[in-house]
Amino acid sequence: MDVVVNARHCEVSDRFRSHVEEKLAKLEKHDQRIMRVMVEVSEEKNPRQADRAVRVELTALSRGPVIRAEAAAEDKMGALDLALDKMAAQMRKAADRRRVHRGRRTPVSVGEALAKMEPAVEVKAEEEVLERKVGPITVSGDGPLVVREKTHQAAPMTLDQALYEMELVGHDFYLFVDKESERASVVYRRRGYDYGVISLDVDG
């Protein structure tokens, strides 16, 4: 397994790199398919966030889906340990899921889980909402505007596969192209329920 360490706004010592390699070697017991782990260490010099000054992002590349985890702490070692714990937990979940699929027990499908959900409660918007212009964009409310754009290559997949991918990256949502409907869709985790799905139907 290759380990690549990159630093942003900070420096990492050879001792830290060796420590990273030693720690990440333990991931192989959860997933033998890992070929490379990308480690990005960044430092934010903000005295108000001293306890979260260092962020470590891990990206595991394997013959299976990509797995990501990140964490922040007051030092590199602490952030690394937290991110590593998150990634190990995601790998254990994925391994358990594979064992269930290969065993005699049949897991509840996402479709069945969605069928059991109660309809979403419609929330009415407030009557008066402050609006302001930030460049070409109209912003509602008084919060800051943060725009971050990302483009990813996507192959159509089933809802069940999208749920699996969401668990691996450790997010509460996952954007995908539905294999059956060919629509852009999002599967997301709901409070009090299992999962929800939003699909876009573009008018011709």
C-alpha cells in the first residue's frame, strides 16, 4: 500500500511521515484491496479555532469505491488519529455490508426502507426574507455566501449502490445518476427515518 503525504500551509517532518505510514498500515486489516492512501495535512492559523487548527484528510484508493475521511484537532497527531478512526469505522461498515450480502440473511433494501417512511412534512417559508445581491447571485437571509463548485465523473448506478457509496465517503447525502430513471438524484440520511431520495425531473 502506497502512502502519499501532502502539506498545505504547513510543513510535515520525516518523523511524522513515518508515523503516518505506520498508522495507515493498520487499515489493510479492514480492506485488503487498498492500493494507495492520499493524506493531506493543512493548517489554519486562526487563534479562535486553536483546537481545530490542523485538518487531516484521508482518501483511500482501492479496487473498490473511494473512501474518504477527515478530521480537525489542535495538532497533526490528534487530527490524524481522529480521521483514521473515522475511516476504519467506514471500512468496518462496508465489510459488514459485504458479509450480509454474501450470507443467508437478506438485508432490507433501500426501496423497502423508503416505502416505510412517512411523507415529508412541508415547511412553509417565512413571509419576509432579506435578500441581497452578491455579484450575479441573489442571496436570501443574512448569512455569509460560500460558493464551492466541484465536478465529478459519474456512472449511472442503482439506489442501493448509491447508499453503499454514501456510507463509504462518510457523508449524510450522495448525489448520483439513477440507473433506472436516468435522473440526477440524491439519497440522504433522515432523522427518525432511514433514508430519503430526491430526484430531478427536467421539463422538456
